[in-house]
Amino acid sequence: MAVRAEIHARLEAAFAPERLEVIDESESHRGHAGWREGGETHFRVVIRAPAFEGMGRVARHRAVHAAIGPELVGRIHALAIDVAG
């Protein structure tokens, strides 16, 4: 399964979000640190879910990282997160 699809599936399962976008921005980082042929190195996640209500920014980011899992996070170079409840 593609990394983008894995991230999407894990976040969907963990948070049942009202809005979820997982954007592979790897191509715009060509030649930069962490980039590799074939992409799937730099991602942006936009997620809106009631599960994040009442959580601070750091707690929301930690929850997203936990849901994605350390193995999958370790396979990518950069993850930008835009999260709200």
C-alpha cells in the first residue's frame, strides 16, 4: 500500500474525521534532504475531527503521530499537520 494511503487509512480509523486530506508534497522538495526517487517522503495532513475538541495543539499533533504509528512515521522525512476539532 502506498504511504499516502496508509496514512489516510490510519487517520480515518483513529478519528473518523469530518475532513481529511493527505497530500504528497514530495515533488516540491526534489533535491532537498530526505527526498528520494518515487516520492512519498514529504506529506501534509489536513484533518478536522470532533476527537480533537478540547485538546491543545501539541496534544493534537501527538495524537496524529500516535495514530500513524512510529513505523510509518519513520518511513517519511517530513510531516506537516494542520489539525482542528
